Amino acid sequence: MAMFFIEPFKRVGEISFGENRESVRQKMGVYKEFKKSRFSKNTTDAFEGCHVYYTPDNLVEAVELFRDAVPVFRSKNLFLYNASQIKALINDSSFVAGDGMLSFPSFGIDICVEDDQIESVFVHSKDY
């Protein structure tokens, strides 16, 4: 499993926000390009363990990490914690909880939760 160290608003692993699509593909290797939804402004690249989202100009604006990846924030693998523990670990005064989502706007991190377990970690740029 690949480790992805999260640096809020800068990078997720080797992927930097604002980096161009071709550079990401060269670093990450095998991918599948697809449209995430009919409302998407651009296609998304699926790599092992993550999806990379791009602006209409093909610059990275977000990365979504799944269970076959290791998202590391503050030296902790986020998938090793439940939703309640994550709130304390990230500790964002701007925290917002919604329908299956925990949002930490001060860090550009959104966490998809089901039955108190983390399903995915979505990290985005400041402009997202």
C-alpha cells in the first residue's frame, strides 16, 4: 500500500495541488480516466489507491484516498481511527459534520464516513 503524506493545501504524497495532469500520470503510473459524475467539469484519473481531480485546465485540485492507500496526517494513518477519534485528531475549530461527511475546512480535508468507519479521505486545494 502506498503512503500519502498530507500537507494541507500543498500536496498529497507526491501529488502537488496545481500540478499538471501529465506530470501526475508520469509519477503515479497506470491509470484509468473517467468522468466522476455527469456534473464534473473535467475527467478524473483513477490510480491505485486514489482518484485525482483536475480543474478545467488539467491542474490538480483534489485527491481522494481509498482503503488501499495509507493517508497520513500528523504522523497518523487516518484509516486506523473511527469518526469520533478523527474529530479529536484533526481538531479543526471550523469542523462541520453532514450526511456521511466530516469536513475540516482549515486543512482542506473531507472524510467520508459510514457506520462510524472512514471510507475515504478527500483532500483539496484552497481554491476547491
